[in-house]
Amino acid sequence: MLKGASQQMDKETKSAYIQMGYAASIGIAMVVCIFGSLFAGRYLDNKLGTGNKLTFLLLAVGITAGFWNLYKLIKTNFNDEKTIISCIKNEPHRKRPPPIKN
């Protein structure tokens, strides 16, 4: 009986760690999209002599792509609310105090 409970806790812990890894990758994905497009725009502007037009255009594309990746990552990897909700409910500081009797 204890072995089954231990395995269930291990699955929940593993799922929580995987979700934390995905959450950490969100920032990296945003930075790569935004700064990658910014540097590409600067390079193309210097190469083609177009001022700052391509920099602003590609920066807007990079910001849009970064938030689109964020949306897709959250939508595909964080649809398992049971693990998150069960972890929150098990935290002792989140439990409601008993009602005060008058």
C-alpha cells in the first residue's frame, strides 16, 4: 500500500518538475525571439542601408513570435491542472481557517 502511494507521489513530483522546466524555458524562448529578430533587423538595415525600418519591422515580428510561442507552450504543456491544483491544496498555508462560532 505504501509503495503505491510513493509511486503516485513520485509521478506528481516528476510532473511538477517537468512543468517547472517548461516554465523556465519560456523566458529563454522570449529572449531568443525578440533579440534574434532585433539583431537580424539591425544587420539587414546596415547591409541594405534602409535606416531603421527593418529593425522596427523585425522587432515587431520577434515580439509577436515570442508571445505566440509563449501561448503555444502554455496551451500544450500546462493543460494538466489537477497536478497544480493538488499541489496548491496540499500547502498548509493555503488552507482556510475554521469558521468562527458566535
